[in-house]
Amino acid sequence: NFAKLDIEREKRTGFPEVVFGEGKTAEQMVIILKRLQQYAKRAMATRVDEQKAATILKDLPQFTYHPIARTLYWKHESEPDVLYGGYVAVVCAGTSDLSVAEEAAITAESMGCEVKRVYDVGVAGIHRLFDQLPLIQGASSIVVVAGMEGALGSVLGGLVTCPVIAVPTSVGYGANFNGLSALLSMLNSCAPGISTVNIDNGFGGGYNAALITSL
Amino acid sequence: NFAKLDIEREKRTGFPEVVFGEGKTAEQMVIILKRLQQYAKRAMATRVDEQKAATILKDLPQFTYHPIARTLYWKHESEPDVLYGGYVAVVCAGTSDLSVAEEAAITAESMGCEVKRVYDVGVAGIHRLFDQLPLIQGASSIVVVAGMEGALGSVLGGLVTCPVIAVPTSVGYGANFNGLSALLSMLNSCAPGISTVNIDNGFGGGYNAALITSL
Amino acid sequence: NFAKLDIEREKRTGFPEVVFGEGKTAEQMVIILKRLQQYAKRAMATRVDEQKAATILKDLPQFTYHPIARTLYWKHESEPDVLYGGYVAVVCAGTSDLSVAEEAAITAESMGCEVKRVYDVGVAGIHRLFDQLPLIQGASSIVVVAGMEGALGSVLGGLVTCPVIAVPTSVGYGANFNGLSALLSMLNSCAPGISTVNIDNGFGGGYNAALITSL
Amino acid sequence: NFAKLDIEREKRTGFPEVVFGEGKTAEQMVIILKRLQQYAKRAMATRVDEQKAATILKDLPQFTYHPIARTLYWKHESEPDVLYGGYVAVVCAGTSDLSVAEEAAITAESMGCEVKRVYDVGVAGIHRLFDQLPLIQGASSIVVVAGMEGALGSVLGGLVTCPVIAVPTSVGYGANFNGLSALLSMLNSCAPGISTVNIDNGFGGGYNAALITSL
Amino acid sequence: NFAKLDIEREKRTGFPEVVFGEGKTAEQMVIILKRLQQYAKRAMATRVDEQKAATILKDLPQFTYHPIARTLYWKHESEPDVLYGGYVAVVCAGTSDLSVAEEAAITAESMGCEVKRVYDVGVAGIHRLFDQLPLIQGASSIVVVAGMEGALGSVLGGLVTCPVIAVPTSVGYGANFNGLSALLSMLNSCAPGISTVNIDNGFGGGYNAALITSL
Amino acid sequence: NFAKLDIEREKRTGFPEVVFGEGKTAEQMVIILKRLQQYAKRAMATRVDEQKAATILKDLPQFTYHPIARTLYWKHESEPDVLYGGYVAVVCAGTSDLSVAEEAAITAESMGCEVKRVYDVGVAGIHRLFDQLPLIQGASSIVVVAGMEGALGSVLGGLVTCPVIAVPTSVGYGANFNGLSALLSMLNSCAPGISTVNIDNGFGGGYNAALITSL
Amino acid sequence: NFAKLDIEREKRTGFPEVVFGEGKTAEQMVIILKRLQQYAKRAMATRVDEQKAATILKDLPQFTYHPIARTLYWKHESEPDVLYGGYVAVVCAGTSDLSVAEEAAITAESMGCEVKRVYDVGVAGIHRLFDQLPLIQGASSIVVVAGMEGALGSVLGGLVTCPVIAVPTSVGYGANFNGLSALLSMLNSCAPGISTVNIDNGFGGGYNAALITSL
Amino acid sequence: NFAKLDIEREKRTGFPEVVFGEGKTAEQMVIILKRLQQYAKRAMATRVDEQKAATILKDLPQFTYHPIARTLYWKHESEPDVLYGGYVAVVCAGTSDLSVAEEAAITAESMGCEVKRVYDVGVAGIHRLFDQLPLIQGASSIVVVAGMEGALGSVLGGLVTCPVIAVPTSVGYGANFNGLSALLSMLNSCAPGISTVNIDNGFGGGYNAALITSL
Ligand SMILES: Nc1ncnc2c1ncn2[C@@H]1O[C@H](COP(=O)(O)O)[C@@H](O)[C@H]1O
Ligand SMILES: Nc1ncnc2c1ncn2[C@@H]1O[C@H](COP(=O)(O)O)[C@@H](O)[C@H]1O
Ligand SMILES: Nc1ncnc2c1ncn2[C@@H]1O[C@H](COP(=O)(O)O)[C@@H](O)[C@H]1O
Ligand SMILES: Nc1ncnc2c1ncn2[C@@H]1O[C@H](COP(=O)(O)O)[C@@H](O)[C@H]1O
Ligand SMILES: [Mg+2]
Ligand SMILES: [Mg+2]
Ligand SMILES: [Mg+2]
Ligand SMILES: [Mg+2]
Ligand SMILES: [Mg+2]
Ligand SMILES: [Mg+2]
Ligand SMILES: [Mg+2]
Ligand SMILES: [Mg+2]
């Protein structure tokens, strides 16, 4: 009644519906996730806080909760860990972006991609990025996660050949306006191979990168 | 002096620097484009109005001007038309989005992709989209171009397996706020396989789609 | 002193004044609601949180509190449940929009309309909407409730002949800007038979739909 | 190619597709309007400036151009002027709102409704509104058009029983922000029977009002 | 050190410096208010929450705290209650605006004006305003306090000869954007004798009205 | 038909309706102004550009056009120039604010006040303001006109005993956002005796100041 | 892994990397600060709340926590207190700006500058500023900290010869929009020798001022 | 009357008042500039379009007009070209930023500084910046001019020891919102030694840099 699971999503788009955890009770989520398990071999929920996760895990102990990424994930035992060759690079600017970066990384891993994490390489100390460039340039697709001025997106975009998915974060304060500065920065990137998802949407970043790597 | 051509861009990112035509004089552009021709086999400029294009073409008659897309393009005769298999689908919501859609299509073609155009299939008459679904679903990557409420992005995103690049346009008036409504709509899409570029940035849409198709 | 009840509202507009529960103490509300009961046969309050409702219900046990919709409602026993033929369809995009959708549904029911609920049929899985289309198309008026990109409004608007009242919700995060994305989306709908009320204003959505159904 | 006419729109929603005149060339519009005439008995285009209209009328002299409303309209001779009983009241606040008010009035008339115009009755001289109240209160539905602070919507909403469609206009300057003040005002109306359409969207106002009157 | 009291403010502007209570500790406020008492015969602080007030009152029991207005006030016993003829009318739209209206009323009283309160006369039931019109029209100056669409300002402005100070409140939700709708509404009033102060600035409203009444 | 003159405005508010010149044709304005002359002894129109004024003056040569203030004004020969004692001081920050300052000054003069102009005394050279302080402090009411950061309002507000009406102007560029910076500055003034009117609303500034001076 | 310390920052820019305390756990901060101590003789962290500071100080008792400025600071015993001649003046408008002003002062002191504090000299009582002018004019560089309308920046900018760094604060409410009013005010200053940092960024203000003083 | 020249500005701040050319007539400017020449040895005006400049130059042929920077400048023959050691580096991201960069450069030169121009070194091709680093790092102060995402500010800020003044430009389109993206980017820079001036304010950038270099 309160939920009409999109059970054919996997058939249409390649991955089952992912449950948006905000604004749902733990009870609603248990019902939805159980139904998902009947129709799919992988199931995921995002933006689940620690308390709600604990309640859900009592009913659904097969799920794994990742506290930094705030995700719940389950995969049928018959499903392999890695489904595709190549790897997704998840690059973030500062330690404070960790939670969003992990949401991206866990999402891509949940979809069957290998992930390499390159964290805390923001442009204020740009040599840190150059040190990691070979690792980043070897990726099939890149997620770049940055708050504040979000400049990492443009800098990286000019250095790689594969598509870059930019995830602005709300890290910062004042004229950051909860992530607006990084969002606008990324949308206005003068390096062309970048496209952007919503502020703090690590899930969307990881999903798009995995989609590209899976091609 | 006024321009330091990024002549190694092609080596680093796979495609030579594209010239942003706004805020440059025809004279500056001729100098820049001539230098590009020395270093690369393809050269492109965007956002060039008809008058500026006419002046440039006097000096550079080998370039082709596309008045709807407002692009200038040149390719060395040794370069093939199509470099990659598969095709990019460029889908737009209304006739008024044509200029941005063509900028995307021409960009992807300039980069060596085949392009299929599916125009004027906005959600107010959604059956028009469903009629074209097989064509769209066969693409390697999709550019979706829409103004006003930009709903086409989400609808399409839930119907296809390949990555979707969404281009909001400034088509509309009033609370459209020059494309803000479509931009926010696309960034907040509840269909996950979508990422977004700047308002009216057909170039960025075509570029990212071509990048994915070239993988 | 602090409240001048608009006791002729029902005569002028067809329905008694509805009390806005935010920013009022439980004590103020009891006094206002009691006065309303003297002049009208139906009385309603919106945006009443659970704690305030509990205090009020001690004094006014004849009222019914609906915790999801956060409404208080009372109707004189002489009043029938349903006053008008036809029905209002309340359609929402996701499970997280439930609270606003229920506020709309309860409002329309309080005003004497029959209501059919069609929940969780967002455009990312558009077939869910098509499955319910006959039910929706049979309505006298429709309330469509959606957050994030709010695309459901436009899609629905192109499929029905009766008026659609769109209610954007604040469901989402980041560039959703507390409902701005859905609001702008709905205001810019290219499907013409839609009009919009305030973000999270389920009450306004239900009220307008009931008004139309009562014609 | 550039336009996929939504020829079944009339069947689905009760009125044929209306052409949005901005961003289309006169040539494109002639082709679209001619096709519309083959499938429907009424055809309309909005936001057509005087020069474009003149060019179109050379090819399509059966159309009528309304310069204040900036609309083009044609109706097959077999079609009656008035299709429905009752009438739509179009009420506007100031003389400067005339163009939007006329767009609403012409739209409702084109859809077969009788229209009564009540112009220049803004709240700064509120007795002007009260003088016209009987005429307004007799309507089946009301379009209220106002710029600047848009207060007319709320005032009227508290005085009538039928649904009110509010159209904010961009009339004003400074902190009017091109109609934002009137838009927000109308969306936040404390009178409940009001719903809002886009800034300057007289077409949407007239369309919704006609839809309600046609019930 | 942390505070340089503006002890000549009264000489320059007619009233001593008023302490802004937010962002100051109770300790800081006690020191400032004590110093004020040495230089002036009246002292006031605004935006003081209940807990901070309690701490301050322990040290400064001669002050009066008004919990609805959130003000602290002290006047030397030699000072008369009323200093000026005429009266300030404080008019508010809804019960939820009470706190801001009281801040205005208390401020004007503290400055030596008589105040008449006319509360809950919003435009949705406009006859309530007309019932009170003689009282309002007899005032020397008027403070009008309203949230949501803030239409009361314009309506009143067209009905009176004395200056009107408009105070927008943050009462409302959604596209009210914390008072922006009422603020813009009041700034764009088409009735000319209105000027506006900050959102929720009852203090400023009362101050300006008292200033005018004191002329 | 297109205009319902508010002929009792003078009786209700003390001054006849003033015509808003934007968005009206010269023909409409001539009709309106002629009617005004039948009912009132003073008539005024604002925001009239030079060309429109010229057309109007052909029909209404008794009117005076002030090109800097962009106002039209007429007064019956029986009316005295000055109706009230005291004077209004109109103070502006820079030479570029002249047009708005003159609109304020002309308005106050039209309403029968004496006006003293103190121009180009912005805070970047604050001694210029101090030089003129005696003249300003002698006024019955003050209009302060400033663009860019609008700081003049607060500075002045702390130096005078009479009410200050602040008029933000759109003078500036970039993050001035067409006057938003000066508007917000004035609304947030920490000097309490200031109230604000719309951006570039010299008319409102002069009107309110004249109202106060006429008390 | 989660942090790649920019250990060469001091070499490149003259001061070691400063840790942004928001969004990091106490554990992460201890690890980062310990590493900093190995590579540098001074170490600083900003925006550290009292509770987090307490946890960190257990592990790193050599650090000093400044509760008003919310900073952690450590300096090797071999390092002198003052490294440069001249002094930085930190000027703030009101007592409520203290926390940001102290962040600026502590930062400049941590970098080896002498600092003179001039607090609570806002423009509403401008003589307070003039009293302190000799002290301010003797500085090598000035940080000006102000909320609400932020006018102090422009006033000061017109009175001094050295560079002024303006720090807008979020002190205020309503149309202050969390510091936007002060930010825009400072960016639009008509006094030319001012540049601005982020809202509440006392750190940036102090850093830039110290940089200039160290020249 | 319309202008009170701030003739002591030079004494107070080190440089005579600079005339803001927008919103002034050529006649007003001639009068102001002539007066400036009587009191100062250098005189400058900004934002003067070509046509206005031509008119002014007829009266004041000793002035030099710089069409790209849109500045007028005059210096007494007794004044030396260069007054200070060291140099200002003006660095810009793209050719389209030229006009703002030149305004900065000409301003600094007018104030007696040597200037080195480093143009078109945006982050999309970051090696171009590294090639010029020695030149940039040798400067006493740096102006960085960039539009679109404005990332150049942060990147540069992390590579130099001297203060950086960031000038966001309105170059770009769409979600650039006339320079907002670059402005927010620069204000949120995670590299600390940067402060920002208004969008397109090359004058402010050059002025602050020259001030620092003159120390
Ligand atoms: N003035 C208008 N405002 C908003 N939508 C409109 C207007 N006129 C026509 N439309 C809608 O715009 C769509 C046509 O888009 P297009 O394909 O660009 O002509 C149709 O679905 C119409 O319902
Ligand atoms: N973190 C997320 N951000 C954006 N969309 C999401 C997120 N997690 C899940 N979704 C999408 O939200 C939709 C589910 O909405 P609901 O019915 O409310 O669960 C699905 O279509 C998902 O693709
Ligand atoms: N391009 C500019 N941007 C910002 N402020 C400027 C500019 N040019 C001049 N100014 C300042 O504007 C003020 C002059 O204002 P006005 O009296 O209108 O000429 C002076 O204080 C200058 O410092
Ligand atoms: N509620 C209020 N809203 C706006 N300004 C206020 C308010 N209360 C006091 N003020 C002003 O704030 C200034 C005091 O600032 P502070 O030094 O922080 O106490 C005084 O100039 C008062 O006029
Ligand atoms: Mg770090
Ligand atoms: Mg179409
Ligand atoms: Mg769902
Ligand atoms: Mg009128
Ligand atoms: Mg009430
Ligand atoms: Mg000046
Ligand atoms: Mg103070
Ligand atoms: Mg370039």
C-alpha cells in the first residue's frame, strides 16, 4: 500500500531499485527490503542512520551496514564479488568528505566493480594529486568528491581520458551554502569530460561510475 | 600573449582543446584556431554567433559553421568520419530545445561518434517517447536535453541501461529562472543512472556521451 | 484577544476556518477549536505534532488525531461522511512522501469527498503509474504529491482530463533545497492542466481538489 | 523531424496541444500549426511576438492574432463559440497586468468558456474589488492576475467559494525579482482555495480555470 | 574590552542603545546592562531566551522579562509610563505572529508610547480587519506584522493616512523561505505609505512607530 | 475598462493615486491622468521614460516632466507649493544614485514638503557626511539613497533623532545583484530608526518621508 | 589512508597545513595533529567544538584550546612568540562577533604577529570607531569583522592606508540570511582597499592579515 | 552639487578617489575629473564605455583610454611611472577574462607598480600554470582572475607565499549565474592566503595588490 516496489527495475536498467532511507520508518524499510530479496540477488539502501540500521538489522541480519557510508547492503551468496574488469577510482579532496566518498565506493562495489580509493588529495596541496596520478589515470571511470570550492573536479578533468563523475559535498560553511559552491563549481568546469550529480549524492556518483565501468 | 593554447590536451584527455567562442574577438579566434590546426587533426569552437562565424570563415574557409548549434568545426581530410562503434542518442523534449540538442549532436559527431536524433518527445505526450524507445535503448550512451521542468531526464533514466547525460536548457520563462528549474530537476532525479552538465551546455552533454561511447 | 475567529468563513467560502497548528500553544488551540465547534459542524487543524495533539485531546477528546498527516479533525455526529459524488485521487511518487499525501487525503475526506490513494508510483519506474491509470483517470480531480525532481506532475498532467493540483514535497537533499526543485518543476510543467500549492502543503492540495470535486 | 506533434493530446486531456511560440522560427510554427489543423478543430499558439505573428499570418490567414495577449488562435467554422455554461472571471490588480490577464481570458474563450473581465482592482484601493464582488462571486472559476506583492490572490481567496487560479506577473521592479515576490505571495496564501501557476503564465491560468468551468 | 557601550546614543538618537541578546552570554549581558543603568533611565534587551533571562534576572531583579516578546526592560522609577500623546496601533495577521507583534508593542511602550493591539485580523477573513478599522485609523503610526504572504501590509496601507511600518515574520513553511515571501510582499507593496524592517524584527517595527508617534 | 481609477484614495490616505508608468502605453496614461485631474488637485506618474513622456505631454501640456527623476507632475494653480513646515532631507551616497534621489525629492516636493538635497556623501569619504550633518540633523525626516553596500543608511541612522527611510539602489555590478546588497544591508541595519522601501523606489522613500513631515 | 598530510605546505606557502576541525572525528584529528608535529614547529586546528577538543587534549596535552575562538594550537618551545614587526589590528562591530574576531586574532598570533584588538565599535555609534582610529591607523594590516549589515568594512576602508581584510559574520537574523547581507555588503564596498573572505572565516581573515604583516 | 569630490582621499588612504564611470553622464565625468586634476597628480575612472570615453577625451585629451580595460587615466608629467620595487603578477584563466585582467593590471600600473601578465593558464591544462610558476612565485602580490568555476584561485593559493587577491569574472553561462560560481568558489577556497573582491572587479583586485606591493 505505502510502497509499490519497482520489481522490474533490474530488467530495465541493470540494477534493482535502491531504497532511499530518509523519511521511512525502520518497519517500512524491513518490509520493502524483504520484498526486494524475493525479486533480486542484490539489495541496497542509502542514507540510513545508525539507529535505524540497528533496528532493521534485527530483522534482516544478512544485511551489512556500513556506518561511514550509511548504507545497508545484501547480496545473495551465489553472486560473485566482482562482475567487471577495470576499476573505479574514487578520489576525494579532504578527510571531511569521507562519508560521501565511501557511499560512492560502497555503491560501486555493491554493483560488482573493483574500487581504488584515493583520499585527501585536494588542490591546496596539488602535488598529493600528482603523486597518485598513475593510479587514477588507470581507472575505467572516476568519481571525484569535493566540498568547499570543489576545484578538484576541474583539475582532474584536464588530466584523464576516462569520464569523471563529480560529487559536490556540503563540507564547508558560510558562503558554501550547504554545498552550492562546490555544485556550481563542478557544473561550470572548464574541463569538458565531467558530469555532476546532486550534493552529497555519493550513491549517484558510484552508480554512474559503475555503469560506465560495466560497459 | 592573450592565449596559451593547451596543445597537449589531446594527449592527456583524448581530444584537443575546444575554443569557447564567447568573449573573444573574431581576430583572437582566428589566431587560436590556426594554431590548433598545426597541432591537431580536429578543431572545434562553440557558442559562436553567426556574425563572428562569418568573419572567421573568411580567414578559415576549411571550417564548417553549424548555425543552429552555433559551432565551428574542422577535421583534417585524413581523419575518418566515424571512429567508434555503437551510437549516441540525443533526445530532446521540445522543438525549442533544438539549438542545444544540435550542439550536443554535432559535438559527438565531431568526436567520431554516430548520432541518432530523437527530438520533441517531452513528457506531456509521453507516448511519443515510448514510440522511440527501441531506438533510444539501443544506444551506447544518451544525451537528454530538456527545459522547463526537465522531467524527461528522470523518465528516461528509469527506462534504459546505459549512462544518461542530462542537459538542462534555459527554455521557458518566469519561475524557470533561466534554466534553474530544469537543472535542479535533473540533479534531483530519483532515477540513478543520470549525471548532469551546465544549463544549455550541449557541448558538455555531447562530449561526455561520446567519451562513454568511445570506451 | 490573541485570536479573532473568522466565524463566517464557512458562509463565504464553503468550509470553516482551518487552524494552522505551528507557532500556537496547545492552550491557544483548545480555545480556538472550542469556539469553532460552536459555530461550525466540522473543525480541522493542521501541522500539529504528536505531543501538542496529546495535550489538546485531553481537553477535546471528540477530535481525531492522524499522526502521519499530523491533523486534528472533528465532525458533528449529524454530518454525513461523504457529501459529494465522484472521488479525489491522491497520487504520490515515493514512500517518503507519505506524510504530505496523507494530509491531502485526510483534508479531502474531512471536506466530504471520497478519496482513492495511489502511492509510490514515481517516474523512475513509470509502469507502476500506468498500472494505476484507469483508477486515476476516473477521478474528478487529482492531487499529485512528489519530492526530489517532482516529475510525476507533468507526466500525469499529460494523461488526464481533470484538473491536477500539484504538491511539491521537501523530500530529498542537497540541490533539492528543501523542496525548491520539486516546486519549480511543477510550476514549469509543460502539461497545461496543473496548478501548484506550497511545498509540503498537502492541506492546500486536498482542499483545492475537494473544492473541484464538490462542484 | 524537429517536431513530433502530440496529436492525441486532445483525446487524452480534452484540448489539443498548444504551441509554445518562444524559441521557434516562424517557419517551424507554420509547419506545426498546419499539422495541428489537420488533426484538431481548434489550434492555439502562445507567446508569439508581433513580428513573428505577421510572418505566420501570411501563410495562415485563418488564424487570429491577439496583440495584447500575444496569442494566435484558429477554430474550425463548425465549432461553436461557447461550449460550457457558467463563466470564468479574470480579475487583475493593475493596468500593467493587462497582457497576462488577456492571455488568460483569450485562452479560456478559445477553450469554449464565457469570460468576464474585472481589471485594475488591486488591494491598494480595495473598495474597487468589493464593487465587483457579485460579478466575481457568480463565476464557476476565477483567474486572479497580479504582480508586485500579489496580495489580490489571498484577499479574493477568502471571499469566494469556487476555485481560484493565481497567476503572478513580473510587473514591478527591484525586490520584485521578475515576479518572485508575487509568486511566493500566492504560494503562501493563507486563504486555502488557491493554486498557482508560473509567473506570467496567463495561458496556464486560463487553461485551468476553463477546465474547472467545463466540469 | 568585549563591549564599548554607546553611552551617547540617547543624546544623538533620542533613545539609549538597546542590547541585542543573541550571541552574548548572560554574564556579558549583566555587565552591559549594569553599565547602561548608570548612563540612562531606560534600558532594554531583545531576543533573550527564557533561560538566559532567568540567569540575568538573578543579578538584575529590577528588570522585567516578557516571555512572549523575549525582551528585558527596566525603567528608572522617576520615569513616567507614557511620554507622548496619540497611540501606536500594532496589528497582526495571525495568532502565530504573536511573539513578533508583542516585541513591537513592548518596544513602543518602553519608549513611552501608548499601544493598541489588534491581533489576528489577516486578509483571509478581511471583515475582521474592517471591524477594527476605526481603532486603527485613529493611530499616529501603525506597525503591521504578518507572515506567510504578508498581504495585510498592502491592504492596510491603502486604508490609512498615517505611516505604516511593516514587519514580515518567518511564520509559515516551504516557499515561505523563513519569511522571504512576506518580506518581498511588503517591499513590493503597491500602497505607498509603507516601509519595511527585517524579518521578525518586531523591535525595529515598534521603534520606528514610536519615533513617529513621538514627533 | 482597463483602469479603475481609485478616486477616493486621497480621501482615505491623504494623497491621490500615483500612476505607475511602466507597462502602460502613452494612450492609457493620458486617459488615466486626465481622469485624475477631474478628481484631484495634484497628479503624478513615476517611471516614465523620456519618449513616453513626450507623447503624453502633447496631450497634457500642463504636466511637468522631470527627466532625471523620470516623473510627470501636475498641480492645480490654486494649490500652494509648500503645505507643511520643516523639511525632508534627501541624502545620497554617490553621483550614480542621482536618478533615484531625485525621484524621492520630487515626490516629497509634489506632496507639499520643502526638500534639502545632500548628494554624494558616501561612507568611503565619511567626512563629507559630517560636513553636512547640521543640515541633515535639522530635518523632520530623512531619505537616504545608496547603492553598492548601502552602508550610508546605518551610519546616518546612528546620528539622527528623526525617522530615516532607506532606499537601496541598483547602482553597482556583480555581487550587487541589482541592488540586493544594498537592500539587505539596509534591512539589517544595527541602527534602529530605519525602515526600508523597494530597490530604486525613490518614490516610496519620498512619499514616506513627506508623510512623516506632514504630521 | 583517510588523510594525506600536505607536509610541504610550509615550504610552499610559509605556514604548515591547518586542520579543518568540522566533519572529522577526534581520533582522526589526533592522528593528523601528531603527524603535523613531526614535520612542523607550529600546528593549528580550527572549528573544534569544546567536546572534541577535550578528547583531543587527553592525547595531545601540549596543545592549547581557545574556547571562544574554537581553535587548537601548538608551537615548539624553540619558536619565538613574535616573528614580525608591526601589528595586525582586529576590529569588530559588536560583542556578538567576538568568536569570529578571536579566531582571527589567535590565527595571526599563532603565525607570529602581534595583534591589537578593537572590539564593539560598530557604525551605529561611529564615534567609538573614531576614538580608536590612531590605534587602527598604526597597524600594518587590518581585519574587520562584522555581521548584520557589515558597514564597518566600508567605513574603515576609507580611513586607512593599509590593506583591510573583511570577515562577514552570520550574526543577525531574518534577511541577514546567515551572513549573506554582511558578505554582499563587504564585496560591494565602495572603499577600494578591501578584500573579503568567507562568512565567519576568522581564520582566513587572520591568515591574510598576518601574511601581509609578515612582508 | 551632484558630486562632492573626496579630495582628501589621497591623504587618508594613499590614492585619490577613483571615479566609477557607470551611471554618470560624460558631462558629469568631465567636471569631476577636472576637479580631481586640481587636487591630485593621478586621476582614474573605471567602467567607461568607448562612446563615453570619446566624448570625455574631447574635453580632456591628456587622459589615456584603455579600451580593453575600459579605464581612463591621467598622471601629471612630474610623476614617475614606477613608484615601488617588486611586481604584481596578474594571472588569468582564459582569454575571455582579458578585460577584467587588464583592468587589474592597468590599475596597479596607474598606482605605480610594475606588473607582469600571465594570461590563459586555467586549470583544465594545468601544466601551463606550472610553466609560469617561477614568474608568479617571484611576485610581491598576485591578482588571480577567473570565471566559470574559478578553480585557479585555490590551485595558485597553495603554491605561493605572497597574498593572492582573487577576482571572479562573469565569464561563462547557465549555472555560472553571472559570476556567482566563481565568486563562491573563491570565497570557499581551501587554500588560506586568498581574499576576494566583487565579480568583475579588476579595479579592486589591482588596487589591493598594488597596496600590498607598495608596503
Ligand atoms: N505559454 C505557455 N506556458 C507554458 N507552457 C506552454 C505554453 N504554451 C504552450 N505550452 C506547453 O508547451 C508544450 C509545447 O512545447 P513545444 O514542443 O516546445 O512546442 C505543450 O505541451 C504545451 O502544453
Ligand atoms: N541516496 C539517494 N539519492 C538519490 N536517489 C536515491 C538515493 N537512494 C535511492 N534513490 C532513488 O530513490 C528512489 C526510491 O524512492 P522511494 O520510493 O522513496 O524509496 C529509487 O528510484 C532510487 O533510485
Ligand atoms: N570599478 C569599481 N568598482 C568598485 N568601486 C569603484 C570602482 N571604480 C570606482 N569605485 C569606487 O566608487 C566610489 C565612487 O563613487 P561615485 O561617487 O559614484 O563616483 C569611489 O569611492 C571609488 O573608490
Ligand atoms: N532585535 C534587534 N534587531 C536588530 N537590531 C537590534 C536588535 N536589538 C538591538 N539591536 C541593535 O543592535 C546593536 C547592538 O549590537 P551589540 O553590540 O551586538 O549589542 C544596537 O545598535 C541596537 O540598536
Ligand atoms: Mg586534508
Ligand atoms: Mg513539441
Ligand atoms: Mg518507492
Ligand atoms: Mg490601477
Ligand atoms: Mg487566525
Ligand atoms: Mg562620488
Ligand atoms: Mg555593542
Ligand atoms: Mg584558453
